[in-house]
Amino acid sequence: MPVILLERIPLPSLQTYTSVSVLVLSVALYYAYHTVTTVDINSIHELDFGDGVTVEPVADDEVLNEHHDMVNISLPYDSVGWNMFHILTSEVWCVWILVNSAYCCLILLGKAIQKLVFGELRVSEEQHLRDKFWNFLFYKFIFIFGVMNVQTLEEVVSWVAWFTILGFFTLLTQLSKDRFEYLSFSPIAARGVHVKLLCLLFVILLCSFALLFLSGYVGLQAGPTIFAFLAAECLLLGIRALYVVVRYVIHLWDMTVSSVWENKSMYIYYTELTFELSALAVDFAHHLHMLLWGNIFLSMASLVICMQLRYLFYEFKRRINRHKNYRRVVQNMEARFPMATKEELQIHNDNCAVCWERMDSARKLPCGHFFHNSCLTSWLEQDTSCPTCRTSLSEGQQVDPNSNVPDERGAAPPQPPQQQPQNMFTNHFFHFDGSRYVSWFPSFSVEVTHTQLLPGGRQRPIQTSQLDSMARQVQSVFPHIPTNVILEDLRNTRSVDFTIENILEGRVQVPPPGLTTMAVLTDSEEGSDDSDSPSTPSQPSPRALQLARSGEGEERVGTSEEAGGVSSIMDYNVPFLMETVPQPSDEAHFTTGSRFSKSTTERESMLQSRKEQMLQNARKKYLNRQTNSSKEAASQIDDTRVTSETNAADQVQLRHRNESTFQETQR
Amino acid sequence: MAGSALKRLMAEYKQLTLNPPEGIIAGPLDEENFFEWEAYIMGPEGTCFEGGVFPSRLTFPPDYPLSPPKMKFTCDLFHPNIYPDGRVCISILHAPGDDPMGYETSAERWSPVQSVEKILLSVVSMLAEPNDESAANVDAAKTWRDNREKFMEIAHRTVKQSLGL
Ligand SMILES: [Zn+2]
Ligand SMILES: [Zn+2]
């Protein structure tokens, strides 16, 4: 409350301000009207001030004096309206009232535009707007009184009017820019919003051209200096507005066209460069002109302008340096990293690891990784290593650009760790060896391959022969464990020793044939007593499906590829569940994959419900653990529970399957 | 440009929804702004944070994935690698250029092939195994090193708090 009050005290509310302005204006109008009519009626001599006194006792003296003047000057026009205008503009207090009314109109107009186009302003937008406003006010104040050094009231008024209009558009441009940047963060902005914003920007653009013409017209009378001052401001406004428009259009185009536009980023880069540099150049020239013309080398104003000049100069230099860096990167890249051939792309058959989109053309790095030309450029601008394997790409290590063999590098830093063969097929590889940290922690590797590009039925790109021999080694130690289980574990640990350790410590569950699925699901439901309540329907999960299959021991791998539409596969799914089987894990079903809805609201509500489910399950589990630790004598109850849960699990299992098939048919 | 970042975030969100890692839920706070995510991380089992559900906020830069997102826990978490205000300090979240702790190799730092999922998995492993050498919360690091029991006690309290119990 006090904060709100504090914020409100300095400025009256818009309503009060408007009504006061309207009142004052009507008083002035009445005064003008009254004067005109009385002068008309009484021609030269007798004036009756009776009415004037009752309405405006304050202005009495003035009215008297003015009327004497007026009588002497006489009214220049025939029509009442023009005469009123003449009176209003010829008296100081009337001029101020008019100015005030103009401001009031402008504020109302701004408010209307804001309501129409922007709606509620966000906090950061408001903050920006306020900063920009005070900044603008400060610099223009300096300009009017420091540089132009205006003396007469007329000059002040006309400058203030000019800057008010300019400032109005500048603020609107700033607001549009902020709003555009915000909208570009959102995939769901409605079309109407874009249309409105673009229309506003076009209007601003048109107005800046109109102002430019106006400044030309004024310049014809006031000389080239004034013209330069006025035109520079218009140009800046126009450049800024146009910049936002161009970026906006590119963004919209980019969002609607799904294919990768190869040279897009280059065009965007050069548009940005042009706009930024031209805006800086115009601004710089404008300020320099002020400094030189104003003859104000030893004043506060000159200091401020010098600071501004310095800032602009450094900005300019920074931008140029960035561009030099960009040029160097591009040239270096074009010289050293050849474009991948069609065959290479086909063999590689993967998405770009930077943008996760398909590669129809790509550059090949010496280390054997492929990226989009544009993605690579933007990354190399800030770092000189391969994004995937971190091999240094700095210019010291020159490679023959024609060589496609990665191993020919002489003084190359250590080779990327043993992933070279897999990189033929996969781009993203992440191995998490949990047991290295804590013994119970699951090991898993994340291998992001891309299903839609893999020919159907192909096995995961792990050297099968090597795995098989490892599996045989393990099996010689544990003959009773099925090969597929060992293979699954090996695929994660990639080490005979780790797998043996896992088996020894019971982290690898040996499935009794045909029962695995049930056992796992039973376990997974154990934590929550009311898991079969219909209020928490679990989403159909690819994992459950996979689990069921792997339990039957038929399809060992590749099932997750059927989770089509999934652009990537986590191959830790099965082993992880198997490893956690010994412990009751009820998060098994609520974190499993769900559908990715096309509708925003559905997605949001699904995320929300998954979150709540996670929290609830965690709570239940926590409370269970509390009670379990306090009293261990719950074992006999467990017996009875297991049977009922087996039934429940059966149903759950059935539901999973139904939903999975449903999902598959949907695709 | 935010366009490519948006596409990439969309793809990541899709992947995290269809195939979420165990004990991790993440998604945009509000799809009006796809650059502000929340993530729920389950305390890894067998550690002192077991059973807790810790909410966090991820803020992505407009040039994501070229620059890393920022991550901040929105609950109290007493941990050597989490600043008292909740910011997470792990090497994967540091841009290749900056090195606040002074001894990370660039191999551990951010690169565009990293993803939200990898960040969150790293955070899970960080919860499991605090690294008291590059401490963000000196108090926590000290407690973790010298007074493990007290650390556990605080952690258990945090878990209980995070569940709203
Ligand atoms: Zn790319
Ligand atoms: Zn590489």
C-alpha cells in the first residue's frame, strides 16, 4: 500500500489530468470566444465585461488589458474560428493551455495505442520505457538549452513540439522492439498480435518519413544546419523502426518455414550489421555535428556530448571487431573444413548437434563431426573447438582441406576418446557411469540417435561382435544368466568387470521367464497403496512397452525405435528399471514418457499433472519409509497385499498395452 | 536470433516429455515464454537427498544453445555446489570463455551439444556427489567435509521441506 501511494503521489492519475486539462482548455476556449464576439459586437468602443467577470474572475485584469490591446490590434480574420485561434495563440497563458491540451491528447493517444496493440505492459517493458523516456528527456534538454541555446519562447515551443513527436515515436519503437523480442520467445503468439505490431511499426516508419520531409521543408527556410539536426533524428528513428520490421519479418518467415534455409544466418548477420552500423554512424555524426556547431567546448553540454561520442565510438569499434572476427571465422572455415559430400551425409545420417535439425548440407570437421554451415559459424565465432568432442580447431593446426581422413592431422591434440567409430552413426553421446560415484547409482549411457533416419530394423550402432565376445566372457562366469540380460547391462557399462560387479551385487535382475514384466510392475506399484485408483491414469509409456518385450526375451533391442516421433532414444531405459527392481520404485510409471500434445494447454496441463504426480509419489514414499523404519512388523500385511497388487498390476499392464497400441495407431 | 533457439527448445521439450529420464521433469513454466523453464529433480536414491523433490528454474539466453542456460533452485538447498541464493555452480553451465573457479578444463564446459537433459543429469550426480573443491557455498562445503552428520541432518530437513511435509 505505501509503495503504491508513493508511486502515485508525484503524478496525478490520467483521469484527473485529463479532466483538468479539458476544463482548462474549455475555459480558454470560452475566453477566446467571448473576446471575439464582444469585439465584433461592440466594434471599437464600449465593452461589456459582465459575463467575463462571472465566468473568469481570475483572468479579469488580463481580460481588461488584452481587450484594450485587442481593440487596438483588431481581429485579422473574418471567421470566428480563425479569430479565436488567433487569440489563443497570441496570448501566453492560452498558448500554455494549448500545449498542455496537446500533451494530454498525445498521452491519451499513446494510452490507446498501448491498449490496442500491446495490452498490459510487462514489467521489463515498463522499465525500459521509463529509462528511455528520462534518457531522451535529458539529452534533448541538453540539446535545446546547451547546444541550440534557444532564447525566445517561440523557439522553445517549436523545439519542444518537435522532440515530443519524435520522442513519442521513439518510445513506441522501443516498446515494439521489446515486445517483438518477447514474442519471439513464444511459439504460440496469435496471428493478430503480430499483425497489430507490424502495422504499428509501419505507421512509425511512415511517420518518420513524413517527419523527414517536414525537416526538409523547415530546412529550406532555416538553413542546412537545422536541417541536418532534424533529419538525423528522423533517420535514426526510421532506421530503428525498419530494423525491428526486418527482424520481425525474418523471424516470422523462419518460424513458418520449417526447412533449414542454408544461407539464412548469413543474411540475418549482414542485415544486422548494416542496420547497427548505420544507426551508430548516423548517431555519431549527429553528435559530432552538435559539438562542432554549438561552439560549446567548455560547458556541461560539451562534456555530456563527448561522453556520448566516446560511447558511440566504442560501440562502433566493438561491432567492427566482431565483424572482423566473423569474417576470419568464415574464411578459415571455408578454407579448412570442406562441405560434406552427399555420400558422407547419407552414411552419417544424423541431425546437426547444435540445432537438432536435419542436415541436407553440412561442413565436416577434421575430427569427423558434421554441422550445419551456419551453426558451425555461430559457434566458432565464440569458441574454437568442435562442439561435440572439443578437439581444438584453432588455426595453428592446418589440415589439407581436401583430406577427408581425420587421422592425418599431425600435431593434433589427443584424439577424442574412443568414440570415433560410433560417430559414424551417432552424434550425441553421453555416458553416465553412476557406479563410479556411488555404488548404488545406475550407470547409463545416453545415445541420441535419430529414429526417422535409421533404416528400420537396424541394430543400435554398437559393435556387436565386441559386445558378443564380452557377453561370452561374462556368461562363462554366470552361466545361468540369459545372454540378453548380460548384453543389456554391457551396453551400459561397456566393461566386463562392471557387469560382473553388477550381477554380483544383485543390480542386474535375472528374469524368471515370462514373469519379469509382472514382477517389475508389481514392484513399481508397491510404494503407493492406492495406485489403481482411476484418478491418476498413467500415460502410455514406451518404456513399459519396451519392458514388457524385453521381459519376454524376444526383442532385445530396437524396440524403443518404435516409439516413433521420438527423435532420440535413451538406451538406459531397460537396464535402469532392471537395476532398480530390487528396490520398490514407484516413480517408474509417472516419469515415463507421455504423449507430446500438439495443443499448448494440453501440454501445460500434462506437465502440471506429471509434476504433481511426482510430488505426491515422493510424499507417499517418504511417509511409507517413515512408517517402515518406525515399525518393522509389517511383513504379514505385505503378504496379503501382494496378491491384490498382482491383480492391480495386471490391469495396469493391460492398460499400458492398450494405450500403447492406441498411440501407435495414432501415429 | 531467438528463432533457432525456440526450435531447439521445442525439440528438447518434446524429447523430455516423450522420454524423460528417471526422476526428472522439465518444461516451460508458461508456453508464452519458452525461454523460462522449471525443472523438478528427484533427490537421487541412497544419498542424503533421497526422496526429495527439488524445484528449479532454468533461464535460457536468446542465443541458446550457443550459450548455456542459467539454473537456480527455487527451494532452499544446502549443498557445496549451490550458492545460498539457489544458483547452481557446475562446470557444464559455464560458457567456454568464463571460468569463475579458475581450474576447469574447457572440456567440462558448455557446448551446444549439451542439453537440458544432460544438465539435469549432471545436477543429479552433483546432488549425489558434492564437489567440495570448487565450493559455491563455503559453509556447506565445510559442513560436508568436517561434519557429515550435521550435513545429513540438514539435508533430511531439506527433503522434508521440499515435500511440503
Ligand atoms: Zn544445425
Ligand atoms: Zn569433433
